[in-house]
Amino acid sequence: MSLNDPQPESEGALDLDVCVVGLGYVGLPTAAVLATRGRRVAGFDLRRDILDTINAGRIHIVEPELDALVRAAVLAGTLRAVAEPVPARTFLICVPTPITSDHRPDLAAVEAASRALVPVLRPGNLVVLESTVPPGTLRDLVAPILRQSGLVVGKDLFLAHAPERVLPGAVLREVVENERIVGGLTDACTDRCAAFYEGFVRAEVHRTSAEVAEFTKLAENAYRDVNVAYANELANVSAHLSLDVWEVIRLANRHPRVQILRPGPGVGGHCIAVDPWFIAASAPEHTPLIQAARQVNDGRPERVLGQIRRLAGKLRAPTIALLGLSYKPDIDDLRESPALHIAEAVHREGLGDVLLVEPHLHGSPIAGCPLVSLDDALARADILVILVAHRDFRRLRSADLLRVMVVDAVGLLAGAEHKRV
């Protein structure tokens, strides 16, 4: 069966088990996992190119083994991408929740997704918000919109929040193996949502209220952000004292009750760089630590830029190779990426001729900056800046770096003998 065969989008819709709203880094893997485990799934997205790609059995993101799952589900007829929501037993909202320029939650996509579901809701439906949101979003924003369907929450419409808790690069495993937290607007909503996840999640499913579920996800990511900020602050102090932060952390972690994370060029991604601001926005006078951590991590790209400026100033017309643009190793995700921010600033400030090395992209995201291979960058660069610890970069050795100056923002070469600064 080919999903590219012409058919009305409503055909067979009442037989669908799940409709996933948003086919990004969480929505598409979740849809594929469900579709390959006996569920009949439709995925809705606003982008026509994404719909066409998925219906052709291909994927538009980098996620290990996802291409095989999508291809198998499409060929089996259990997964199709649609241009508008269709009736189903369960709806999963997996849309982005970024922040505004003044660090306020931007819930426009959640609101739009909720409004799009109203015409297709039927008695007995379960609607689950997986997107990360501030406490109170399900009750105060989503529920009033969905009530326009005429359905009564807790009686013939069941609403719950079940925040995604997956790591890009390991989504297919973690969507099944990680413990889940589900919180409904009523006990009946919570039970319906828990039963849904217990149908495919191997780990424990924890029941709570909607607001606790919403806040728990934010607390998890703020915890990570604060710990990363501590490592990044150690890097700032070590640079001020001309000490090797990687040696300091390595030795400190020999203590049985110390486990300091690794510093880097900043914090990016759709969660850790964003979610702490949701807490801060909810309680600005009660979050000095969370806000301080955000300031430390947001300030790291400027620290790395300072190193690059200092080296570039020593040369007349340097060629600067920037290794890695994604926000974390071995994925193509550029959301909130400090590496991309640094690359854009190096180009914008005219510090030199810029070469970009990002093995997970097929084209350069910065106009005027070519995407080149690692070998090409090594042959041409005067300054090498390691911004992401991609697996492809781990083959670098001291002999490769004899003629270049190196800024190693992620400690990939820690302990090697080279001109690292």
C-alpha cells in the first residue's frame, strides 16, 4: 500500500487510534513507534514538504533508526501524514513551545493546535499535551478552547499532560523505556491517559495532577541547566586564573560524591535553554538561582567569541574553521544552538574567512559560509574552533593540529599536546 495514493483525508479516519499534532523531533518518532506497534496513526503538520517527505517513507530530521520505522509504517499503511487533523481516539499535541525575546513562554503553537482539534473531537476522546508548558497551561489555555466542542471534560472528553522526556539521538528507545508522568484535569482524565501510555511504555507510568506534571518537566530541565552553569562558571574562573578546567574537573570528580558536568560553549536545544525561563516567568521573585544559571550559560558564547577574536587579531586574514553547529553531539538540531550563534557572530564581525564543518547537515545555514569536510577544514584553517563533540571529530590527533591554533570549547582534545587555548 502506498500512502501517496490519492484518497480523501477523512477516509478511514474514524478507525484511527492516534492523531499526532506536530511532526518534529518528538512527534514523528512517537508516531512511528505507535504505528509500528499496532496503532493506526495520522500525523498532522503545517508544512507541506514534511507531509510529502513522510508519505514517501522518508524523514526530515536526523534520528538513529527512525528512517526504517517510518518507511515500514508507511508501507504497512499504519502511518500517514495529513494536512489537517482527522478524527481519532487519542490526540497527542507535540508542537514547539519557544520563548519570546523577553524570555516569556510563547504558547501560540499550543493554542493553534488546540483550536485545530475542536472540529474533529468526538465523545470519548483523549487529548494529551506532550509539549513542555508552564504550570496551568492545560487547565487555563487548552481546556477552555477544547470545551468549545461541547464535550464535558472528565465525562466525555479526557484531557491530560504527559511531558515528553526523551533525548534527541535516543528518542526511539527512550519514548518506550523512560518512565512517564501523566497528569489529568480530573482523576478520570489521568486514568485514561495512564492507560494509553501503559499500552506501549515499558517503564512505570506515574499519576499526578496536570499542574504537577507540567512543573515536574520544567524542574528536570532547570536542574540540568543549573548544573551545567556550575561547570561553565568553573571554566570562566579557570580561564581567568590560566588553569586547565578539564584537569580541574577530572580531579574533582575523583571524589566519591562529586560529579561535575563538562563545560561547553553554552546551552542549546528545545528544552534546557528554554524551560528554566518558564519557571522564572511563573515566579520571577522566587527564582534567583535559576535566572543566574541562565545568565551564566547564555554568557558562554561571548566567552568563546572572545577567545576567537583574540586569536584572529594576531593574523592578517585568518581562515577560521568552526567544527559543529548543532546544539549537542551527533544530531542535526540547531534549535537555540550556541555553536550556531558563535558561527553567525564570527561571520557577522568579519573576523576571517569562515569554514563550517557540520557532518549532519547537507547545506550551510549561514549565507556566505561554505560547508566543508573536516579534512578540507584541517588543510585550509589557521584557527580551528571545536564547538560540538561530534563523533566524527574524535579522530582528531595532535599531528592534525600542528599548524593551527585551536579553541576547544568542549574538551574534545583535553590532555592532548597542541596549541589549545
